Amino acid sequence: MILGQVEIRCPLCRGELAEAQHRAASLRCGTCNRTYPVVLGIPDLRIFPDPYIDIEADRAKGQRLAERFHELDFAGLVDFYYSLTPAVPASQARQFKRGVLGGVTRAEATLASWGSVAAEQGPPEHSSLLDLGCGTAPLLVAARSQYVPLVGVDIAFRWLVVGKKRLAEAGLDIPLVCACAEALPFPDGVFDHVAGESVIECVRDRARLLAEVYRVLRPGGRLALSTPNRFSLGPDPHAGLWAAGFLPERWVAAYLRRRGGVPPQRHLLSAPALARLLRQTGFVRRRLALPHVTPGQRVHFRALENRLVDLYHMAKRLPLGRHLLYLIGPQLLATAEKDRTR
């Protein structure tokens, strides 16, 4: 089946998908006969749920969001989402909402940082992009003028509904697919670029994710990742706890529970661990880099955070400072290529 300009296939056997006869809004694999629902125009090709909610409850929440889709703007739909999610306390919801609303600005900065690293490796030959873990689609909005076609994939159906609203407000019709990053529903070698903004730390099997990315990239295709640094001395993006990566994960979870928050389901990576994963998967021309914090991002920061950003940029200009930031800085970027002979 062609979705937008990209073919989607069965995530289990890679068989061809077609609209199922006698079943409303579903796709059937011609090879293994497995059927997959299509809800609100989003194919649900997951083989397991995300760690926060089961599949049926996720779809139900997505349906609730869809009922308010035309009534609310994007910010209002985010507020409505958190009103449906009492497990997230109001203070944490406000923190998360700030991150969601600033997503496009952050994604633009990430794209620019990836681009500056990739430029050193030569210009890209093609322009299709798979946004892995697209969430509310900020990277798709930021990348709209640079890549065609664009496709977004995420395991969370509810967030894809919110992402459709962001795309609609931007006047964009970009296909979204609900799927697991470890079982991508695409043929081999179809994408020129795969990008993942803060996704590799959230999946069940990071090695399997990278193997799937390698499979769907064309020879010479590029991967770009961003991820929080496990050993950052700064505040954790989810917990707000300083230097949380140095603590046992169960301690961080207990801290959040005591404050009424939801513990993150993730496994953060250090710079050496990320480099090792890329090497073991077979990627070549691997590069780790440090992001640049743009003025557009800084308008969302508090005064103390902006002072820390000043120190961060000063450290980036010094060789020793850059070395330390790879070890204890807030975030890591990585780019790599699929071997052109494979």
C-alpha cells in the first residue's frame, strides 16, 4: 500500500498490505494474513504497545482527542490531552507542555546542528526523510522545506492525533504511521535520511532500532540522532533532577513518584555507548557532535537556564571544554551513513 509517496508493508513479514475486504478501515497482509486497523486515517501497525499505556487504551484516548480536533487549536488539544491524563500532575503537565509548544523551534535548531555536521561529510544526494518517534510532529514541520517526501512514525497513537493538529495548522498533509521503531513497516532501502529526536533512549531494544534504520536506508543514506546525555550534570529533561544520570534509575523513579509525577520509561546513553552502538550496527562516517542553543530556543528558558547556556557556549569554543561537554553536557548529536556497498 502506498501512503503519501512511500510504500508501507507488514512490520512482521514485510508482506504487501492492501485494504481488507469486509472489514472497515483496516489493512491486510497478503503474505501472513495479519490485519491492522486504520484509525482516523492513521495505520496502526504496532506489534507491541508503548510502555505507558496499552494499545486499546491508547486508541481510545486518541479517539477522545479526535472528537475535539476541529474545536481546539494545537495548544488547546495539548491541554485537553493532559486533562485526560490525571497520572501526570499539573506541574509536570505544564513543564511538558512548554516542551511541546517549543518543539518546532527546538527541531529547527537540531536540524541545523545535524546539517552542519553532515555538510562536512559532503552534500546529500536525495531528500526523503523518515522522522522516527515523531510525537507531535515538530521535526516534520521544521523539515518541510528541506525534504520530500516526509513520513512520521511513532508508537503512541494519541500523540499522533495531536501531531496531525500541528501539521494541519501548518497547512501540511504529511502521512503519519503508528508503529514500533524496532519493526518499521517499510521495504528495504527506501529512505535517504532517517532522523530521531530524543527517541533512541526510549525504545525497548536500541540495537534492533538501529538495525531497522540501517535496513530502510538506501546505500549511502544518513541517520541523524539527538539524545539526552546520560551523564549530564544539568537538569534531567523529564524529572528536572540535576545530574540524574549518575543516580540509579529506580531512585529517579522514586523521586518522581514522591512528587506525584510519572517516571520516565527510558535508558539514557553516554557518548561512548552511543558511538559503540552505531559502530556495531555497521554505520560508517560516524560523528558525534554538540548542539547549538539558538536564540529562538532561549526565549523559552528561565534566567538561570540562559546563564547556563552562556557557559555552555563558552565551553564549546575551547578544546578542553568540548571534551568535557561530550562527557557531562546536556545533549548529544550523532550522524552516520549506511555503507554505500550494502
